Amino acid sequence: MSATLSPFPYKLTRVGVVMTPEPGNALEAEGVLNPGSGRGPDGELYLLPRMVESGNVSRVGLAKVVVEDGIPVSVEREGVVLAPDRGWERGVGNSGVEDPRITWIADLGLHVMTYVAYGPLGPRSAIATSPDLREWTRLGPVLFAYDDALDMDLNLFHNKDTVFFPEAVTGPDGVKSYAVLHRPMWDLDEVKPGQGIRVPAGVEDERQSMWISFVHVADVADDIRSLTLWRGHRFLAGPQFAFEAVKVGGGPAPLRVPEGWLLLHHGVTGKLARAFDQQQNVNYAAGGMILDADEPWKVLARTEEPLLAAETDDERSGIVPNVVFPTAIEEIDGRHFVFYGMADSKIGAAQLESVS
């Protein structure tokens, strides 16, 4: 497969740190990281960072991006917009709403947030929507429709790195659908020791990989809560190159470009801890793919080397060292910038540029 892929025609160039933990703010004692993003009704650009309190309790904040000479340089905090105040977001000794990815879906007139609910059984994907980035309506945890061909119920597994495409596509079943990326985690030992790794039928690589599922547009038109009911699950891309040796996962909402859909992702090397734990012996780097415009479950181009790896002090030293974790893309004055987590402690920005 790799021999048929085209070269990836984009690059990332760092522009600096845009958000660091606020001194004396207990809600940010263990970092600000991995933000979602969006434009508010006022036209301003906002980040929605994951704010981590002592004990690894996460909330989602709101911060207006300060731009100077066309470059994002800092933020102005505006408070918390989502906290772990539902039972399925809290467990015994753990709680959190983590790593928001936000997609503006114009057809719905809504920002759609996919986030990790760190609840009683560990990390699960969940969805909330908002017209303005400030007031969010929870739709609840994601549910995966059973697919007999997979011989496996995806609801059994932890799932992270979920994000919607901004436009509807025609799904593999020929039905107009909203596509969504996600990353199932096949190790059932996390919730039932002794179960080991279980994978769906036809899956040969047990490493964590990116999958794509679909939500029928007509279903959402009838009931917005149908955004939580995913179907048509299929493998998209797994570890292929050295910087992805352990696992891969999706990043920001895919961006429509002339070549198709631009997807940034992260690749991981090192030694993984349990999903419930912060991971110290890993390296996260940013890569990219181009997906087919009409059939986004097809990969057309892919980076063999990272677009951005942990090289600066801010990326190499923090709560979890050696992490570059892209989660948002926004246009500022005609240029695109990627916002990413730095060592699970700070938020940086890099300019996305075409090299073709």
C-alpha cells in the first residue's frame, strides 16, 4: 500500500507558545493542553483548552486568541465551559472531560465537540454541541451500532481521538452521512484483567489505529442526539512508519484542501502505560495524511517522517515529556495555523503551509 501513496504536500513551521498554565490557578496546576478551537458569533478566534487540576482532573476552558501581525501569540481566558459534572464523567478516584476536538458543521449551525469522558470504566468518547462555543449541550457517550461482519461490539472498548468532518459525505453504504474518526483501544485488560487483546474480525494488527464511522444525515435531521449513534465502522490507517511504531490517532477536524481532506494525526513510539495512567515513557509526534475527497476512508498521501516532533524545551519537558499533539487548525488572515499540546503542559502553534 505504501508504494502507491503520493508524497504529503504540506509542512509545519513553529511560531511559538500561545498558552501556558496561569500562576496560582488551581484548575491549571497540571497543565493547559490539547485544545479545540472555533470562531465565535463575534468573529473572534477561541481556543477551548483542556485545563488539568491536581489529581489529573480535567475541564474544558474558553480563551480568546490574541493575534499580532497575523500570528497567534497568546490568549485571554474567559472561564470554564465544560466540567466533569455528570456521573458518566466521574469514577471513583478519577474524573474529567478531556482533549476536546471541535468541528463547525455549517449544515447544523453548530459546533460539535467530541471529547473524552473519563468516567467509571475509564476513557470513553462523548459529544456536546454549541451554537456559540460558550453554552454546551451534552448529547451523551458515543454508541457504536453492531456490525456483524466485525464479529465484535465496539462499545466494549475504550475509544479516544474522535473528531467529525465538517461536511457531509456519501458513505460506503451510499447514504449521505457525517463521517467521524476515532481510535478504538483493543486491550480489555483495562476493565477486566485476564481478557487480553480482542480485535474485530479481519483486523490483523492489534496496535491502536484510526477508524472511520458514519452518522446518517437524515437521522440527525430528525434528532440531533443521533450524532452519538455511529455505524459503518471501518479501519482507516494504522502504524506504518517508524515514528508511529506503537500507535496512531487522529488530530484536528479534517481540512478540505485541493488534494482532498488534510488529516493531521499523532504517531507514538516508546512504551505505553495503561489507558488510565499518564504516560511517561513515550514520544508523540505529528504526522499527516491526505484522504480522498469523496471517499475519505481511502488514504492518498502520508508522511513517512514527522511534520513536527518534540525538539524544543517546551515539547520535551513537562507533565508528560516528549509530546507534540495536534488538535486544532484555524485560518488567520489567510494562513492556517495548527494548535498543539506541548508535553501535556502548554499549547503551541505552527503554521501549515503547502510545499507543492
